[in-house]
Amino acid sequence: MTTLRGMAALWLAAFSLAAQAQLPDFTRLVEDQGNAVVNISTTQAVRRPTSLPQVPGIEDEEVLEFFRRFIPRQPGPGQPAPGPGPRSESRSLGSGFIISTDGYVLTNAHVVEAADEITVKFTDKREFKARLIGADKRTDIALLKIETSGPLPAVRFGDPAKLKVGEWVVAIGSPFGFENTVTAGIVSAKGRSLPQENFVPFIQTDVAINPGNSGGPLFNLRGEVVGINSQIYSRTGGFMGLSFAIPADVALDVQKQLKEKGRVARGRIGVVIQEVTRDLATSFGLDRARGALVNQVEKGSPAEKAGIETTDIITAFDGKPVDSSSDLPRIVGSTRPGSTASVEVWRKGQTRKLTLTVGELQEERVAALEKPRPPKSAEAQANRLGIVVAELTPEQKKEKQMASGLVVTDIRPDARADVRKGDILMTLVYKGQQTELKSVEQFNKLLASLDKNAVITLQVKRGESTAFVTITGLTDKG
């Protein structure tokens, strides 16, 4: 019995030592890299606004930001209550890190937004006034410069592409103003696309990130910066297990352009795209759901000049695969304007290769939705989609600058198509074959010839926007 107990004790001790040996030790990393992480505070002269009105019927949690920025600006001690009054100062606290020994600092753009004065504070309590070299709101990157008499400690950068999901990572920053706080966790996902963030493939981690960590570095276990902590998912403003970092390669590209030109130049090709669903892939004869479906090509754009057409599915750009529609804006945006890029598209059941000259993105272009006008004529009989359509009148063709198309004039309660009255149906795609819709008779005959379980796609124009709508299955008859 004693022998068995002794063996069990030895086994438990060995297991405990093995488990301890597998756990990472962050102490050396913090000792080597901690001095390169700085605290950032800003001062802004503002006129205090009036109190925000309460909105009846809206609960607090409903109005909390989905992706809350880390640093809400707040009045400093002793400042007057909200209301009209004289100018005062507001302060913001965030994090940053030294990227070169001559004093260049990276942080988030939202940390220093609208700042009149920026102060960088080191772990040894030294403080320096910083000059803003440039900021890019699209990627949330800002580059600062401080002047010192000697070289400064600087971080080393790693390759975010080599990061693996499940790998340990460490954040150093100033959460809630507590300087040089260290938190650790793992990479929980890569290449995350967030709402309104089309140009950053975020690194998702479960590292504890809180207000004040904005702009701080994310390290791998080799002590290399692989990301910049930028956003969190939160319903309370505090850490809830989901944090998002800007990959280091994206940040380095942005800071290089900010340093050289004070601005970031991004490529554009002039297309409106949508995600390729499984049903759309089936409808277009694609092997699987991938790529970006082109539903509109801007006139005179690089895409039109290269021969890209509506209903093309872009599967690769500049040698990089486009697995999701969210990949295309990032790839195109990172391509230098004026450069030549190859484009691979899926068109009518075949892969085609095109070449274009990349343009430059100047501003957001958002297609507006117009209020549909009531049609002037209509067919009384609904078709196998449960909708009634009519041919465009000469006046409508002239107004819409369209040679053909069918306007939706009525929709039955059991309609299969997700369309609205006033929508214009332009083409029908079935098994990769695209048919331009020219008449009611032609359209209804096409529908009548299809199997009840057929998967089809309609190209729909609504106002100035176009989109592809997939329908699975038809009624037995109209």
C-alpha cells in the first residue's frame, strides 16, 4: 500500500512539474520589451456641450456601442458640469510603443484624435511632447514623433501571418491609466472582418484589454510585436473576452506611408460587390462559395476598362485568392495606385484572367437607394415566383438609362423572390448561364421551363443600387 501511495505521489509530482514546464514564462519578455511601451495622454480645448437628451424607450444596453472604442474622453478634475460655458480641457489616456530608436511612436488614431497637445510618458517617468506625423482613421493607426537627446528602446516586429490560432500572446499597456500592465491570452481567430472596417484583417484574442490599452502592442512569445490593440467587443465598456488587434504588417505599411507622405494612398477598381453564398455559387456554377460577386461596375473605372462585367465573380486579385467578399477591399486597398494587377474572374462557367491598372481611392462612395416609383402598367398574372412584372416603358428606359428590364408591379403573399414593388429585374442566372430579361413573356417562359427545386439568381436594380437575389424553388405554376 505504501509503495502504491509513493508511486502515486511521484506520478502527481512529475505531472505537476510537466504542466508547469509547459506553461509560458512572460517575465523575460516584459523585462526586455516593457521599456518600449509608453503611456499617451492628450489635451484638447473644447467648448462644453449641453447635456445629451434622454431617448424615451431606449434601454442603456441597447445604446452601448457594439465595438466600443477604448478611450471615452472625459472632463478632468474640477471642470464645470456639462452645459454652455467657457472653453476647457479634456484629457485622454491610451498606450503606444517606440518603433525606432530615434523616437517614432505608434498608437491608435482614435487615441490622439482632435488632440491639441500629446504627451508621451515612459516607465522611468520621463515625459515628452509628441508631434503628430499623421493618422489614418480607416486602419486606426497614428504615427507620433518625440525628440530626445539619446537613443530610445524600440520593439522588434514579427510576422502576423505566422501566428497560429491557439498561440500565446501578451499585451502591455495602460488600462484605466495603470501604466505597464501586462495581460496574456491566446489568439482565438485571425482575419476577422468587423463592421465598417474593410481594410483590416483583425487578430482576435482573449487577452484582457480594457480602456487605456488602445494603441498598445500585442507580443508573441518571442517578444515580437505582431499587432496593435485597437478594439474590444463589450456591452459594458470593459473586457468581455473578445479583443481585436491590427496586424503588425498592416500597421507598418500605414506608418511608412504616413512618414513619407503624411497620408495613406489606397487602391480602388470601381466595383460594388456582395458575398457569394452557397446558393449563389450553385446558381453561377461555381465549385463552392468563394469570391466576390460584382453587381455593379462604375463607368470609366479601372474595372470597366479592364473588361470586368456585372455578374463576374472575382476569385483572385494580384495573385492573392479572394475567399470572401471582405477580402477584396483589403487586397485592392493595399495595392499601390497606378500599379498593374492581374484579376481572375469566374464568368459563364469559365475562369478568365484580366489585367487592370489600379486607381486611387479618394473618398467613400455609397450607392443611394431611391424610393421606387409606381409602375405605369402591369401584367395581371403572377408567375412562378409569385410576383407580377411589366416591361419598362420608353420613359422609364430613358430615365433609368436601360435598354431592357422588367419592373415588379405586384407581389403575392407567398412570393418566393425577396424583391419589392418598383424593383427592376435585369438578368436571370441559372447553372452559370446569364439571360438578359427583355419581356414578360420571355421571363415567364424561362421560369415555366425550370424544375420546381431549381436554384436561380436575379440581378435586381433598386434606385441606383444593384444586387443579386437567389431564389431556391418555384411554385408549381403562376
